[in-house]
Amino acid sequence: MGPIKRGALIVFEGCDRSGKSTQSRRLAELLKSRGIPTESLNFPDRSTDIGQVINSYLTNSKDLQDEVIHLLFSVNRWELMGKLRQKLLAGTTLIVDRYSYSGVAYSVAKGMDFDWCYAPERGLIKPDAVFYLRAVPDRLAERSEFGEERYEKVEFQSRVSAVYDRIFSNESTYWHQLDASVTADELHFLIAEIAEKLLPKVTTQPLDKLS
Ligand code: NYM
Ligand code: MG
């Protein structure tokens, strides 16, 4: 018997209401239906102590300095890395709704320095693939529940989108940019096609780190 193949780390990124939750759920369902051990999670993980502080910030019941909330989002990823590594090495594929790139995109959109924002992400497990659901922010505002949390303003989302575009141009080797304005079925089809090709390739490679 050969060694256990590791799971893949697959991340969804994009502005608020770009369809990440729907698409990550549908991809996870598809992989499970194919017998691939798969788990879903999202960042921020609001269930931890730090996650609860983040939640208070996002729901506007707490104000924090920009640097402080930025680092808390990063710590919230670091506090889960041991668990994520264990699951990946045990063969579980992880579908993650937001990751380090959200950390960078939302903070840089406030005017913070790109390199400063990226620095605390170095060393985290590097995703095997990132699906970037690229949407026009004006259209996002039409989607339900938009505007309830901090950051959910069209003008701010435009700036977030511009930072994502910048990250995509640097990370295009493992980023897959997809037009989020097509139907959910079309989007799922495109994502499924890419994921199915990717999985057998990456699961024999060692885990890498963000550098
Ligand atoms: N967000 C999320 C950040 O500003 N930095 C981060 O590192 C992460 C992971 O949290 N508007 C922001 C983006 C979202 C908000 O995420 C909550 P969601 O996926 O809407 O629950
Ligand atoms: Mg949101």
C-alpha cells in the first residue's frame, strides 16, 4: 500500500456577495459525492475567542484600530493551522471560504501598506488553488443582505476588487479568475472542471507555505 495521499487546500476569494459561499458548498458536495473526503470551513472562524472579537468588529458593535483588526484576522488563521495541516495530511480536502488574500485585500483597500499587510500571512499553508470570483461591485449591491456588515459598501468593495486584481496578477499560477456574473450553475461547472483536474496532481506533492 502506498502512502496516504494528502488532501488539497482549495480557497474561494472575492468581494462580499460574489457567490463564494454557494460555490464552495457546491464544490464540497460534488467532491463528497465522488467519495473524496472533504470538509468546508471559512475565515474568519467566528467560533474562537479571537473570532468573537472579529465578529463584534464586523457587526459594528466594537471599534478597533486598523492594524489591530488586521492582525486578529491573521491570528485567527494561525490558530487553526495545526488543525488544518493535520486534516490535509490525513487525506481530507479542505474547501475554504476566504483566506490570507481577504486579509490583504480588505486592509489594503483601507489604505494600508500591501507588504505590511501580507507579512503576517507568510508561513501559512499555501493553497493548491484559489478560485477568485470576480464581480462588478455595483451588481453585488443588488444581492440580498448586502450592506449589513462593515465593509459592505459599493465604493469600498470597488477598492477591494482592485486589490484582488493586483494579487491575481502576482499569483496567477494557482489563481483561477472567474466571472461571478454568470449563473451559479455555469460557475459551478467551470470550478468543478478545474478542481477535478487539479486534485490528482496536487495530492502527491508536499504542502507548501505562503512566502
Ligand atoms: N475579512 C475577512 C477581512 O477583512 N479580513 C480577513 O482576513 C478575512 C478572512 O470579513 N467583509 C472581511 C471580509 C468580509 C468579512 O467575511 C466577513 P464573510 O465571508 O462575509 O463572513
Ligand atoms: Mg460578508
